[in-house]
Amino acid sequence: MKCPFCHSEGTQVIDSRVSEAGDSIRRRRRCQMCQKRFTTYETVELRLPQIVKSGGGRAEFDEDKLRVGFQRALHKRPVETRAVDEAISRIVQQLLSLGEREVASRMVGEMVMEELYKLDKVAYIRFASVYRSFNDITDFHDALKAIERPENGAENQ
């Protein structure tokens, strides 16, 4: 760790403490050259996988894009923001738990469909109509029938 004052690379840890939340470590350091003290924080860095689009392109995972997708599907629907935040959090946790460096956008879309199915059936149909490129009323009819049969819901669409 370089000293922020003299830029020397020789620093010594004087004290280490775990934060109250337990998600970071606070370290007090002293520069061996200029003797000045400073604090650093150590946290876990979790990297979400890159998203591989259907055309083969790659993009960084963007939670804001995910949120916009939920908001469009849930427009004027009676779903609390907290429920949407929890759904997004579950998707992020699923992606992290995969431990993959890359994930197909299709997989993320399916995760969104599962969460929307739990939150609001109308939002689920809205999202499915765009995501699955419904071509005619038959596609809507089939999706509605699947909702009426919960055992064949979002998972088998």
C-alpha cells in the first residue's frame, strides 16, 4: 500500500478492526518513511458476470437496465418498489452464485420472467410479449392459459 502523503511503498499496519456490519476491515497504517498515519478499508469485491447477447456481443451487467425492464413491465401496476428491489436482489444473487464469468442474456431474461410471474401476472404477460416476440393473439392466449395452470406457469413457457 502506497503512502498517500509521500508515495512510499513501505507502510505498516498498526491496527485492524472489522466493521460493525462485518462486511469490511478498517486498517490503520503508518508510513515507514514519513511516519504519517492513514486509514484504509478492505471490502470484498464481487464481480457480476458479463452478459452475452443473442448476437454474440458482450456487455457488463447493468442493474439499471434490469430495473428499467421491471419498471416497464410493471408500469401502473400495484407492486411496491420494495418488492421490485427484492426481486432484482434475488436475480443479482443468482448471477453471483453461478460463479460464471459470462452468462447468456437469455438466462437473465428467464430470471426476470420468473420474478415477474411471482410479482404480477399482467407485468409477466407484458414482459413475455416483448421478450418472447409474440406475433399474434394466439401467443397471448397460450401465455394466459399457462398462467391459469400454475403448475405450468413461467417455468414452462
